[in-house]
Amino acid sequence: MGYHADGKTKKKNFEPNKPVSKAQFVTLLSRLLWGTTFDNDNGSSYWTEHVKGLKTAKILGSSTGSAKTNQKR
């Protein structure tokens, strides 16, 4: 995608053919729905609050572990 792993810093080059991780997809979906409401600067992974928001809204079900969230497909 067009952002670094922190989910906020834009990359210089757009890479549309590069795989998207689950964390990147969840963050993108959350930002499309609620903007930057769930962005965090508390030192945890950039996607954790986005996952919580989507789960609270019943858009995302339970996952099988956070270790798989940043896995690329």
C-alpha cells in the first residue's frame, strides 16, 4: 500500500501490486468508516485500536490471535 508499517507515514512510491497485510486492510477499512478516530500514539501497534473499533461495531469477528494480524497474504 502507500504507507509504512506505522500506518501514517506515506511512502514515496505507490506499490499497488504489493501484498496487503490484515493489519493494513483493517486499518484502511476503519479509516474509511470513521477517519482517524482510532489512530493511536500510545506505543501499541498502529492497528490495535482499529481492530477494537471494528469488533465493537460487529463488523469484525474474533480472530485467532494477534500474531496473525500482520501476516501478508
